Amino acid sequence: MASYATWWGRGVVCLLGALPLLAGAAADGRQQGKVDLLRIGSSGSLNGDKTDDKEKSALATLKSFIKDETGLNNEIVEQKDWQELTDKLAKGQVHVGVYQGYEFAWAQEKHPELRPLALAINVHRYPTAHVVTNVKNKSKDFAGLQGQSFSIPVSAPRFLRFFVERQTEKAGKTPEAFFAKVTRPKEVDVALDDVVDGVVNAMVVDRAALEAFKQEKPARFKKLKEVMHSGPTPPPIVAYYGKYLDDATRERFRTGLLSSNKKETGKQMLEFFGLTHFEPVPNDFAKLLADTRKTYPPSEAKTK
């Protein structure tokens, strides 16, 4: 299941390996020109697994890949949150931003000039979250899992943790208070095996990883039961702020990342970061963003 590890936050920035040139305007509004240092901002950790070795290894590999492919020195900076990332994009302090899909929905509502360049895909265009238990578990819905043990894999997409948090908020609790225990196994397939074996009562998993488990371990998959799933959600998004990328550069950028799965080096990076390909923005994307804002409005604490 290596290709479905879904290190999404890290994965979306690998598109930069296909970038031939990036131009940007200085924050004070001077004429656009070629940048000497490519600044990449993310709304959170680029790696679901925060262990130092994996974090350092992933970032070193990515920076080297970008340098080899583009000739550009680069820096990858984790911002405090999606609001700080949006502010720096709007000021031209970073050239490209990497958002979780739901974060982009919130940010674009306040900043219409923030635009999606491409979607980072792992098998399915619009991922869904699935909460599963052992077939012997008597719980029929999410509420019925209160007081049980629950697993949120470290390597799972960030939107899964977000989804669980929004479900437990309905009971006025955090996941740690809602469940008897929250475990964080490193790999998704290990977590699924734990649910099958009764080591943990339930877990959250994305559609791509659940389908991979079904294909690889069909007998064990039959011992799982789904108690709920989310609707379609926006995948991680690579974005830019309208006035800081000229049309020609933006099109070269877009073309390069969309064809990354057709190049050997691009395929290697996609596999390493748990992605299958990049897609252009589809016609129904604006509606999905609007639906996302209704289903998952930003909390007051995040919008002040």
C-alpha cells in the first residue's frame, strides 16, 4: 500500500519538479521578473509523520529534485496556518501556496484573487472519509463510537483528522475527550488490520486506502463495517495569487505539473509522496468549494 500512504501535504509540492520557470512580482509592486529563490509556502506540515528523520529526508529530497529540474534554489516554509499562507501570497512573499482543500475554500471566499492552479490527486479526484469498525461492533453511527478506542493514522491525509474533529464537535468534545483512546499508528494498512483484529474499535480512512486494502486483503476487508462516510471534499490544492504570476509563466507551470506523471522522475516523486497525478480545475469545482464552506464552515477561532 506504499502508493496509498497519502502523505498529501508533502505530496502536492512535488509538482514543482515540473516547473521550468517561475516569475513573480516583488511585494512592493515592482515589475515582475525571474526569481532567484523559489519560495513555497504550505498551510501546515508537509509531512504527516513528524519524525525528524522522515521530515528532513523528505524535504531534502524535494529541494534537490526542484533544483535539478528547474535550476532554481528553493525554500519550503511551513506557515502557521492557512490564513498566514494566504496573507503572504497576497503580499507576494511566497510564489506558490499548498492548501488542504477545505482551507482553500475558506481562503478564497475572503480573497477572490486566490486561484487554484491544479488539484493534487491520489486515485480519486474528490476524496471521502470513511469511519469503519469490526463487523462485530454494535455501533450504527459515529455517535455510537463515543467511549471506544479510535485510530487516526499518522500517514493519513490531514482532512481525515479534520473530519473526525468536526464530528466530535457535535458532542462538544475533542477527539481525545470523545473517545476512550486515540491511537496514531504510522501506516494505514496496519491500522485497518488492528480494527479487524480488535486491537482498536474503529478508525478513519480515505477511500483510496480502503479500496487498496479491499484489493490486497479481501478476506480481512469483509470483517470491516462502515458506520459513516463524508461527502466529496476538495483535494489538496496548489494555488497562486492572481497578480503575481504572468499568464505565460502560469501556463508553463500548469502544463509541467499536469504532465508530471508522464515523466520518469515525475512518476518517482508522485509515488514517493503518495499521489497518482495532478488534474486541471474541473467545471464543478466552484460548487464543491461552496458546498464545503456550508458543510465545514471555519471555526470562530480560525477566522478572527
